[in-house]
Amino acid sequence: VKNRHSKSTLNYRTKPLRDAADVAAMDMPNNNGSPLKIENNKVEKVSLSSSSFNLVVLSFPAGVAAFADVPRALVPATVILCILGFLSAYSFYSIGRTCGEENVASLGEAWKVTVSEQSSWLVDLACFGTTLGTAINFSIVLGDLFSSIFKTFGVSGLLASRHASILLVTLSALYPLCSLKSLAALTPASILGVFCSAITCAFLGFRFFGGAYVPGGSLYSSVAPSLQPSFGIKGMNMFSPSCLILFSMAATGYMCHFAAPELYNSLENNTPKRFKQLIANGFGATALLSILFASFGFLTFGGASSGFILNNYSNKDFGAVLCRILTIGTLICGYPIVLSGSRSALFALMKRGENVSESLRLNATKLLLSGVNALPWFLKIPASLSA
């Protein structure tokens, strides 16, 4: 590539910051002008199917925003989900393609090269804040789900608290997974996460068609009055504040753009055509799961649908308890990718242009996990709101 500040031609381009395991080999000129190969830890390539699972597991379509209590409300809700899905897919592709064309590994570096170096830190800060907030959200939901499940099985006291639950899942699952070096190593976890989401979606459909939660159904009376099905009371108003909640939840479900550069760079044979196929697979599956979750949940509970739809289902419903466990699996499997995005953005902010050692990467992982999982100890935000 040509140096932007001179007429000379160099046979290398300075690579942006990456985790130590993601720094590729690059050619640098020696004294006589011939390329000198510097071998670093190469980017581990991931197949198209594995990358698709990694993309799908980043979304968590378990929420339903009930802006109405009539079945026809599903039509505009589905349209909203599809439009936002298309726009998100296009922007995801644009970010990945730009990073590939500019040979950079982050959105901040792409901004630096194509827009402005002075303001690129704002992009890194936005990526850091987005991923950090998502990780906090995951931790809150994980803590409350574990606590709910423990109480269902008769566990009480400190062991059934959110604090103990978060500590347990962090030490036993989150830290080992977040310490893995590449997306390739996370493929089995991503496949498991997508499988858990699909099973949960199937359960919601089974309960809807089975009628267990309709008035007089076998599980209707075991649900709190505020969570029992409610239809035909408030109607549908597309301009109500609840509609904005639907927009927010739908957009959040597709918000995985921080991972676009890494998914593009790690994709095996990463041509634009294959990257488009990856996006079609990932966002297509995400949109389908989101629509099915919203449809089955809303048609079962209507205007009483909780932001975290599994809260509507009875604690006496064994299938619902199982789905809460599966949801924990989905969150745990997606957590490492989210934290990896936060860690990379932090390095971009604090150590621009420097390679990151393995020890520093692990220390940053410990620091971020400690901070992220300490906040839910003090924040009394329920899972129904954080979802």
C-alpha cells in the first residue's frame, strides 16, 4: 500500500490493536528493501457455519414489548422487527466491509482511517460503553435467573441471592470462557447457545397451542394476577410510549455491530460474498427467533407480557423452569463475545498502536468481569427491566 504522507510505496500497513491471539503475521521491510516476515500469533480462521452461530448467539430475543393487547398488533410489530433487522444487517455488512478494505481490525480504526483520527476515540468509547452495558445486562439477568431457579428447588438464604448466583456463574463458567483466545474456540458454546434459544422458542409455541395459560387452563391460576393473560382492554395505539419500548428492544436484539470487524477478519476465505452469506444466516435466524418469541409470548399473555417473557410463566411449569435454565446457557455462551468486544475497545482506548500481551489480556478480563459483575450487587434492577 502507498504511504498516505509520501510518494514512497511500502509493502506493509501498520496493523491496529488486537488481542495477542488475533495479531496476524505481517511483512516488514529490512535494510535491503526485501520483505522480512515477522511471525506473530495468527488469526485463527472460523468457518462460515461456525461464524453464523457466533453471530446468532449475540442476540437474545427473550423480550416482548406489549404496546397493545389485541392480536392484530403482531402485524406492525413484525414489520418493525423486519425493517430494523434489514437496516442492522446492512450496517453490519458496511462496517465489516470497510474494515476489510482498510485492513483494520476495529470500528475505531476504520473511523480513524476514513473519517478523522482526532475523533476516533469517541467510536472506541461508544463500542466500550455498548458492550459493557450489554455485559451488565447479561449479569443481572443471569443472577436473577439463577436465584429464581434455586428458590424453585427449595434453596433459600444467601445461596439463593443474586449476589451468590452471580459469583457462582462468574467463577465456574464466565471467566473460563472469557479467557479463551479466539472466536474459533467459542464455536461449541455458540452452537449450544443457539440450540437453547431454539428449544425455548419451541416451548413458548407449545404452551400457546396447548392452552395451559388461558382462563381455566391447568396453569392459569398459578400465575400472579398482574402476569395473567390480558386481551381487549387497552387496544392498540402505535403512538403510545410502549411502542418506543418495542423499537428499543428490537434494536438492542440486533446490536452486535462491535463484532463485525472480528467476524470479518476471522471468517475463513473472507470474501464480501461469503461475508454477506454470514450476515444473511445470522440476522435471518435472529429475526426469525425474535418474531417467534414475540408472537408466541404475546399471543399467550397479551397486554400482560413481561419485558422478560419467561417471567410470565408459572414456577410450577417444569417446562418454563427448564427454559430458564436454557436461557442461562444462551447468555453464558454469548457473554464471552460481548466481553471480548469490551476488552478490545478498552485496549484501543488505553494502549493505541501497541500489541497486547497474553498476561495483560487475562488481567483485563479479570478486571472487566470483576467490575461488570460487581455492579448488579448494588443495582436493584430486575431482569424484567434489564431485558
